[in-house]
Amino acid sequence: MLRIAASSEGEARDSLVEVELLRPLADINKTILCTGSHDLCLDLLHDFLKKSNPAYPLASTHVGSLGGIMAIKNNMTHMAGSHLLDPKTGTYNIAYLKRYLADREITLITLVHRQQGFIIQKGNPKQIKTINDLIRDDITFINRQAGSGTRVLLDYELNKKNLDGDDIRGYDHEEYTHMAVAVTVLSGKADAGLGILAAARALDLDFIPITEERYDLVIPTEFLELPIIKQVLAIIGSQEFKNSVEALGGYSIRETGQVTATE
């Protein structure tokens, strides 16, 4: 907790301040920070880390893929989840690492390949079939935040069809996780949202596949020798973790744990 005087407008970045810890320092020192894109497999990873010996907490913050990369750049996280599509090459993440983290040695580790598509209400009452249906007057959409890989994917698919996001009811309404998108559809506040199959299955919603994408963990190479990161990699490489991922549905583990070349 940081206390800021009522007479102050705030603290400047990089200023030295005194904070009150709400948890013991020993617990904080062994907490793994993961900032970036949301995926249900991070929740699984959290559960496995809690049960591991030694146990490590995973603090995951969902700010979108680009937000995660910038957190790496600013030394604010141990790792970041990312699935940023480069429309020019059709590859994931590498172009963004070269753009924003060219001065850092980064290791890119594949967590999963996953199905992205439109999460729609059970039974598809609005008869949504393709992305073209999103511009219909009777369709309300729920979007993801700018900077998220899912938002990049949506805009890429719209551009391919020469469609304008301004013509979609709800394009400016944003959520920060796949589950939040699925809940919005389940509640009836939206007819469709772009998200992963696992989120649709979790809430028994229907799903229209759009593409399979690679979801990576972006880790500064200097952190690979930290005990907390070694434990993460050991869990990701275990068959028990992979089996749990497959049970969620909508995932492929064919490259889980593999290092992707960034050159």
C-alpha cells in the first residue's frame, strides 16, 4: 500500500517511496509475476504451482499481449503471455519482440496452440455464420481491449473482408478476458464475441471457429535460471499438465514447452 499525501498530485515514475506490505516479504519474493494476454491455461498453471514442492504463487494480470510485452520492457514482470499476430507474415509475437524488445535477450516458449472464434449463444438463435454477420443491425458484439492479441486478430479478419469496425454494434464495448466475453454472451448482453473455444465450453455456449493461433510465454532469458521460472518450465513440460490442458478443449499441446526461435 502506497500512501500519497492529499496535497500531492501523485508520485513520479522511478521516485523512491515507502510502501506497506500486505503480505510477508518472503511470500512476495517467491511470487511469479505474469502480465499480458489472458488464457485459461494460466489458471491451470497457477493450480499446479500451488501444489508443487516448493509451492510458488502465480500473480497473473490481464492487460493484453502488447501490455505484457511493455511490462517486460519496463522490468515489471517475470513473463508475459502473448499471441500477437503479424498481418504481414502470419507469424506470432516475433515481429513485436523485434520492435519493442530489440535490446533484450528474450526466450519465447510455446504454451499452447488454441482455437479462436466467435462465442455465441447456445443454439445460435441469431443464426450467425461468418464475420460478415457482425454488421447486421440485430447483432450486438462484445469486443476485447485495444492491444490484446484477440483484438488484433479481429481487426485483421475485418480488414480481409473490407469490413469496418464502426459498423458493428458493440465494437467499442470491451472486456479484458475470454471468460468475461463468454459471460457477457451468456447473460444476453451480447450476441457474439471473439474468444477461445475453452471459454465457450466452460459456459456451455456455441462456438464458430475462425483460426488456430499460437500462445507463447515471453521470458527474459536472464530469468531462466531463477528457481521460480525453472518450476514453471518443469510444470509446462510435464505430461500431467498437458493432459489437463487437453481436457479443457480447444487446445493443442503439440509444441507445448518448446522454445521458438526469435530470429
